[in-house]
Amino acid sequence: MARPPKSYALWIAGICAKMLFTLLIAAVCFFMIWRVFISANPPAAMDRLVPNEALAAAYRTHGDELELYNQKQPSITKGDDNYGYFGVTHFVFIPEAQQLQLTLRYNNSTLKYTKEALGLSDIPLRGEEIFDASVVQVVDLTPDDLADNTDDSLMLQKVRHTPTAHIIDTTALYTYVLYTFDGITISDDTITAYLDVYYGLEPDYATPAFGTLRLYHREDPKLEVKLTSKEEKLLKEYGN
């Protein structure tokens, strides 16, 4: 029996289908790489110190000996009702300047969940100042007596610091806010310090925060942070 002639139309269609499938796989792989590795990178300006007079003065006095540190703390909120809503991508304590700088990050989906959780009429706009961020420092008034360090103890003083400056930037997926907090001194009497995030710019601090992230605990080791060459240049040029 004679073999039927090969259908070149089907052969071409098969080649096209394989090419389309390959392109689809490549596009999915590129999207995953972009989603995991590229889109999560903060803008350069959100990942470095911002000079102000207090920081520049401390640098002029201490130069390369200026102390900077952070700690290894949870980088995203992990509560049942706010898992992954907020994260801190970068934070640095600068004792000689009595300063803390940190970058808060939240996903675009956080804005949608904010609308749903708080019953807002519209989804908050990206790139706007819609969240209040403050740092709470818990100080032990009787550092020689650890037995009274209970949650409701009158021997624990909570001091709330509000930012003195902030910068906002956005990427395709995230909003970043770089905050500067002046007047923060982490002494040996400080037990912990954490970031509270509230919706709105005039929150009731007596109510639970929308998200909380720990920044410091006195039992955790300090991790040295070095100034980058870009940061050194900015500090040297500040005020000139």
C-alpha cells in the first residue's frame, strides 16, 4: 500500500505550535525571574541614608568611626490579619546622631486589603502618604529588677517617636517610604523598639496598629553597618 504524501501544512502548524509553546515557557520564566529577583529590589534612593543636619554633624565629628548598626529582625508582618502587608527593607540606627532611618515597603495588594479591612469606599492611591508610621521605644525604668518587666508593668515606659522627614517612591509592585526619625537614643535601659503602622495620618494610638515590626531588642546582637561611598559623598557635600 502506498504511503500517503506528507502534509506540509500540518508540519508547519506543528513547528509554529512548538515555537509558541517555547515562547510561552520563556515568557513565564522571565516573569518569574522579574517577579522574584528584579521587582523586589527597592529604588536606589530608598536603600541608602538621607543626610540631614544631625547626621552630617555626627559624620563631621566622627568620620569613618561613626557607628551604624541594625539587627536581624522579622522583615515582614506575620499576623493572621496582616501577613505580608508591610515590610522593612532597610533600617539603620545611628547613635551619635540620635537617629534612625528605615524604609517601609508595602505591596499594591496591601492597598486593596486596606480598603476591605477598614471598609473604605475606594482603594487608596499609590504613591500617596496614607499610612502613619511611628517608632515605639520601650524603656525599663528599673533595669536592675527584671522581674517587673511584664506587659502591664508601670515600670516600663513607652516612648513614641514620629518621623521628622520622609520620601516616597514606587515601583510596578511596591510603594516605598524612607523615614527619618530624630531624637532616638537606644540606651542599655531600652528593652525593645518597634515600628507601628496605622492607616490615616491622625491615628488613635490607643487602638491596635494595622501592622507592627520589631526593629530592636536588647538581647539581640548589633550588626555593624558600613557607609557606602555614595553615602559618604552625600554627607561630605551636605550643606556646601
